[in-house]
Amino acid sequence: MVIDKKKIKYDQWKKSYDIRREKERYDFLKPLSLTFFLVVIITLIFYGIYSGEYKFIAQKTATVNGIIHQPESTHLGKGVHVQKIKYSYKFNNKDYHGSKVLFRSTAVRKKGDSLKLKISKSNPERHKILGFYN
């Protein structure tokens, strides 16, 4: 009699344990997937800010060529050179101007060098330098 009650109680516990175990089988995936999702979102935000792509979210863009008009080199000391360039570009038959500070990781730019810019079609003053050409 006592053995039967223990056996019945054990069988009930085993059944509820198996059901609970099956439910909890993939519970570890919830925090793992949430963490992965957050890492991807943070990475995309960091990339957008660091690369300057945030300027062009939900906007149509175009690429145009520009010309460097006034390069200015400055020596900051201890081998650090900074170059400030002023350039202009055309879009829809209108001239636009911009300037950029280049650090020593880029080559020295000269007057007349070309550069390629990515611009917003709705606001052409919003731009990003894609590359330099001699």
C-alpha cells in the first residue's frame, strides 16, 4: 500500500518533471538571441556614426566629383601633420563648397586633386568624401 502510493507519487512527479523539462529545453535561447540582436543593433549604430552613413538614412544619394582648391598643411609637433583642404563640387548646375581636416594617415593632397563625394539629393550640402584621385 505504501509502496503503491510512493510509486504513484513518483510517476506523477516524473510526468510533471518531463513536461517542465520539455518546456525549459530552449529557455537558454531567449537571452542568447536577445544578446545577439542587441550586439547587431549596436554594431550597426556604431558603423553608421563612425562611417558618416547616418547622414543619408532614408535619403536618395548621388556621387559627384569635386576639386581641391586650397590645401593647408600644419605641423602640430612630434611628427604629427594635419592638412585642411577646401574643395568644391557641382550638383544640378549649382556650386557647393566644403572643407575637411585630414590627418597623417592620408597622403598629402595638392591643389587640383580630384575627390569623389557622396551627397544627399535633397540637401546637396550634406556630403561625405568617398575617395581622392590625382
